Amino acid sequence: MSLLWPEFLYLLGIVPLLIGVYIWILRRRRRFAVRYSSLALVRDAIPRHSALRRHFPFALFLLTVASLTVALTRPVSIVSVPANQTSIILAIDVSRSMCSTDIAPNRLEAAKNAALSFVEHQGANTQIGVVAFSGFAEIVQAPTTDQEILETAINSLVTGHRTAIGSGILKAIDAIAAIDKNVAPSVISSSANLPPTPVPQGAYAPDIIVLLTDGVSNAGPLPLDAAQQAADRGVRVYTIGFGTANGGEFPNCGIQLQGNEPFGGGQFGGGPGFGGFRRGIDEVTLKQVAELTGGEYYPAESASELEHVFQSLPLYLITRHETTEISFIFVAIGAALAALAMLLSWTWHPMN
């Protein structure tokens, strides 16, 4: 259960205040009580259950106040229901380091093959989209169920300069927002659009992002800032760190992706054919991105491990989460407690 207006919980401070007033009234009445010569006689004459009858209605009244206060906070319950259609965005790093040959024939080709295998094993109602990112990010293929189109899009991936993991996440959010009206598009700092209200904690969209990278973000927005936008929309991000610890040669992969690279698209780390240099995978950030959004991080150091990671993605968790406000339950409980308090008060302490 989550609360949409948790600030109203401060009103629960009324409860101890009411208890203090109640105790003050009881003490004030004692001053005007008739004095008896023997308190023992009075104690013997008063039934043992009289104290319960005297204070129980007031206790019910306090519970009524507490229940109605909780109702003011607008509690919501999150229910998972099967999603009729799911969307998976494959955000694939196509930076220059993906040309590394430590994983044959190179990391990019191994990533393509794993992605193709993943697409082939998906159901007919699963929409898959492809986002490529280097120093910028682009939607290569909008979410679709057409596997032939997806195969063409994946095979068309080419490398670019630098690595903008945050841009890849934001562009994947936009790909989801284009087909899911419940997911707002990403917001950049200079945008006039206000960020959406974050979804209640534990609520998720029936869409996920699978982000594969082999390096460290060195362009675009910070990955954690982009991940926060995904979390605010209930979009889980599953991250994959791809590559070996030793790295490998960087031959020219072929056609270079050109676009909105920062700093005029300068190539990071040298010209075509440089070898032996490899940036390490920023596993700390990838784990934080996954944890922040409710996803999971997977390492993969070979083509077979990468295919296993794709097969192990918990797609059974892709459900639609409905958020239902349950304030009426606490209102009903409060009304029932108030009615019971009045009934017992009238029964145990009749006016005549």
C-alpha cells in the first residue's frame, strides 16, 4: 500500500491531543466527586467491568479519528494483472569499443546474434523496439511484432563515437511512450514540459528496457538521472555489461554512425584500427540503474553467456500494474467504529 498524500499523516498528532483532553476532563470531574468515608466500599460496589465500559467507547472514537485520517492520505493498492501486450526496448551500445575482437567475431556482431535469437523466441503479442546509442541515441526501430523488420533493424546497426548510456535510456523511454499512453515521454533539462507525477512505489508499466553496453558513459545525460526518469514512469531497466576483462583489438567495424555527437563528433581513443585499449565496464553504475528502476544487472563475457542472459530475462514479471485508491475502506471502517462507539455509549451509559 502506498499513500498519495502522506503529509496528512501529521494529523495523527490529534490522537495524543485528544487523549490529553480526555484525561484532563476525567481529573476535573474527580474534584466534584462525592467523598466517601471508605474507598473500599466504593471499590466493592463498582463492577470490575465498569472501567472498560467507561473508556472503551472513547478508544473506539480514537480509532475512528485515526482511520479517517489515513483515508485523507489517499492510500492506494497496487494490483498486478496479466498484460495483454508487452513492449521490450533493446537499447544497444554501438560505440567504437563494440568493435573489440575479444568476443568473436566482435562484440557488436555477438550482440546482434544474441538479440536476433531473443527476438525469434518471443511471443506474437510481444512488441520489440531497437534503440542504438553511441555519442547520441536514435530509435532504429519502433516497437513492432514483425520479426522480419526487427531482424533488418538489428542487422543494420553500425558503430559511432563515444558512449551516452543516459541518452539510450531516455530514447528508449520515448519509444515506449509513443505506443503506451500511460508512459510519459522523457524530459530534458531545457524542456518546457513538467515531469510527470512519479508512479506509486512498486507500480510498473508493462514495458521494459534491456540495455547492453561494454563501457562507461562519457557523453549525454548522467545514466542515473535518466534511470530516475524511467523509475518515475514505472519502466524497469535491465542492464547488461558485455565484454571480457582483458579486452581485445579494435579493428574498423565498417560504416560509422553519424549524428548528434558532442564536441563535433570527435572520435574517442584514436583513429581507425587502434588496438589493445579498452575501457572497463562501469558495473557500479549499471547495477545502480537496474536497482533504481526495479530491474537487474547481468554480466556477460562471451557470446554464449550473452545469449543465456537474454534467455534468462524475467519476462514473466512483465505485468500491468493497476493502482486502485482504497480510501473508501478506511472511511467505512471509521464510520463503523463511530457507530459502534455511539451504540455502546448509549447502551452502557443511558441518559435517563
